[in-house]
Amino acid sequence: MNPPHRPRPRLDSVNTPFWTGGAEGKLNLCKCADCGEFTHPPLPLCRHCQSENVAPHAVAGTGEIDTYTINHQPWAPGLEVPFVIARVRLDGAPGVYLTTNIVNCPVEDVDFDDKVQVVFEEQDGIFYPLFEKVG
Amino acid sequence: MARNEAYITGVGQSEVGVRLPRHPLLLTIDAVNEALADAGLTLDQIDGVCTYPGKVPSFLGFSPVGSDEVIEALGIRSKWHNGAMEQPAQLSAVGNAAQAVKEGLCRHVICFRTVYEAGAMANPREYPMSRPDTVSGPSQWTSPFWAISAACWTAQYAMRHMHKYGMTREQLAQIALNASRNAMKNPRARAITREELTLDKYMSSRMISTPFCLYDCDRFTDASTVVIVSAGDALDEVKVEPVRIAAMSGSVDRYSWDQVEWPAAYETGHDLWTRTDYTAKDVDTVQFYDGFAFLPITWLEGLGFCEKGEGGRFIEGGTRIASDGELPLNTFGGQLGAGRLHGFGFAHEAVTQLRGKGGERQIPGDPKVAVATSGGGPMAAALLLARD
């Protein structure tokens, strides 16, 4: 059985930079040009100062594992388990966390505070930001 | 009985099962009728209806019945009704009703929560699951990574607790073991718990999402649970000892499961005690939302029954939270033992215990104060219930 397709985000004007930035190797977050804070999930305004002067900003794509779980339940037919679902805190974007998968290593090698970097997985024009361990 | 207060005057519940053939509207009416009989009220005295989250057409099993349907089916002459998901959590529906009767908008409100998730899965023709091609809203930030279930979201809070405070699986297991033990004494839990869970069975069961094994997750259930909320100046119409809604709280900081460090139980728990003269020491029993086993631990800590981080050690061995312990928890079996009643089971049981109607599972002494909670992740709601 072929692995199932990942659930596909419905693109809109606000989330498109996040879900398609990987085409240029960019992890885009919504950043305020006035106060410098990030708004994630993205909005058409800054959730810190309500400025509408927000735009996509590419962050380094590195971070650390904030928390995680090893998922054993196949939520879709053909989904290979186990795999790691993690929350990554991103370098250079204080207060922003991404739910993601940690890939390219055995699940038992994943731990809190591990340093990770983004690796994009493309599927029909969506660039899913997954993460792998650094070093 | 104070006029400007709200009371729970009746509780009721339908048959609780898995893949029940009975129509969910009929299950709802079964629960309504039991609650009316319990309160000594008749339908013509009901003038309000409230539910959570209201009918959800895209996933009928999750919420197959709306408050307007109950008004229509029972011929209620309603002066106030409500059903909405955009509020802190399931038991916020009871809180809304309490506010409505305090405002004088109505006198006796049927609050209900009907679930038909097992029955709907078994009958996709009548209850089609809408499977959208795309995900949007909050789920777009989790589902694309197969974090589709709240089990995976909640598991990450539990993993953090283990990492930071040293909670062990053996400690966590006490939530499910306690639930199973209590469910064995609850006749309405027979379809969900048939034999008592052992630690060995727990530790060897299959993993869902670490640290949660199968027994740490509630299961789809078909049932309806009703709580009748009455105005303080309408108590002469009821025939039982009412239970006062002594305080309520609810909070949402971020409407997001992955942008908050801990579940909202901490803030909601703290807030509850700012609205009453009661303290945690006065509480005789707690009924804490346990859709996943870690959640009651957040409520124990959030409401100050133990320090933050001490929840695992607080429940170690299970004697403290047992039905004859110092703080009986989920005496009906919780959702883990008695089915995914989705929040309302906790209020139902708190009232049952405060009235001494728990039968075989009745806690000892003369309980006067209980806490019932609902929610998980970034949303939470709590009720303080008192027989005073």
C-alpha cells in the first residue's frame, strides 16, 4: 500500500507564504515591521501590537525540540508507524512553536532540547516543514 | 436558598453504550425524562435549553442533537436557549444556563450533551463523515503532520511533565486504574468497562502516542447526559435538595494546542478559587475531565490540590484518589471507565455524590463540596458545586 498523502492545508492569502515558502527553501513566518514580533499562526495583523504592517519573513529554519511524542497509532490506512510528532521552538522567532515531524533518524534518538533544522517535503505544491536532527 | 443564585436541581442520563441502535434524539429525551423525574419537574416548567457544542452537521456523531431540536421535540416554550462551541469548554454550557437563570431570563434550563460517535461510525450512510480534501483553521497546523488526534496533542504536554517533573508511567497509570475500579461499581458503565484493569495489563497494552497507551484514551460512546439548572427563586417547585453552583471559571489564552506550554486547567483552576470563600481543603470529591489520562493531573495541580509538578507523586499508588481516599476522583469511572460523555458526566456525578445517591459507588461521609471540570489543552471550564 502506498503511504497516504498528508492532509493538505487549504491555501489562503494569509497562510500561503508559510506553506509554499519551501519552494525557495524558505521557512516564512508572519513578522511585524513595526514591533518586530512574530504572529504564528499567521494573521493579517500583528497579534502583539495590532499593526497591519506584517509580511512574510524567512527565519533560519533551525530550532530545538520543545516537546514531542512517539506516535504509534496509524491514523490513516497505510501510514507507517512509529514516527515522531514534535513541537519545535524556532531560533530567531521567540514564542513561535511549530508542530512537525522529526525525520531521518530512529524515533528513540529524539529527545527534549535536541537541535534540529528544517527539511521540506513537497506534495502537490505544498512544502511541509519537517525537521531533522543537526549533527 | 438565595434568590440570585443558580442551582442544579436534576440530573439524568440515557443508556450508555457503544453502537446503540437507539436514535440520538431519543437518547436525549431519555436523559431529559430521567432528569425531570429526579428534580420533580414537568416539561411545562422548563423554559430554557442549553447544550454544547450545538448540532455539528459535518460530524453528526460528535454532536447529533441541537437545543432547537429538543425544544421542538418536547414542545418546550423556551424563553432562552443556546448551543455553541465558541466558549471555554463543555461545562460552559452549564455556566451559561446559570447566568441566564440569575438574570431572570428563564427559570429551569435543560442542559444536555449528546454523543453518538460510536453509533455514527457504525452507520456511515445515515451519519456520513465529511472528509474535506483540505484542512483549514487551527487543524492545518497539526493535521498535516499526522497529529490528527487530541491524543497526540495532549501527549506532548504529558511528555513535558515527565521530562520536567519526573512523572512516571506507573504514576500516570493510576488515573486509568482508578477509573476502571470505580466504573466497575457504576451500572451505567457496563458497556465500557467489563473487567477491572490491572497495572500489568496497562503496562503491556499497545501504545497510542507516548506516553499514552490504549487505556489512557477514552473511547467513542453513545449517550446523553442532562443537568437541569434552576433559578434560586424557583426552588420551591423542585422536590429534591438542590446543589448550588457556588463558582465557575473558564479560560482560553491562545486558541491553539501547540502555542501554549501547559493546558488551560492551571489558569481556570486558579480563577475558580478567586470567586468563592471555599478553598481546595473544603472539597470532598473531584470529577475531572479525563479524555486523556494526563488531564486530571493538570486539574489536581491547577486547582491547588498539590503543587505544580507534584501531580504524579500525588496520585502514586492510587489510594489518595480512590473512592475511599482523601480526595475521591472520578467516582463514576470518568470518561476512561464510563465512556466519552464529553464533559457532562463530571457534573452529573458531582451532583449524584453530593446528594448521596451514588449507590455502590457512594463515597463515605457527608460530602458537601465538589469540583467538576471539562476541557483540555488550551480550553478549560470548571464548576464548584456545593450543598449548602
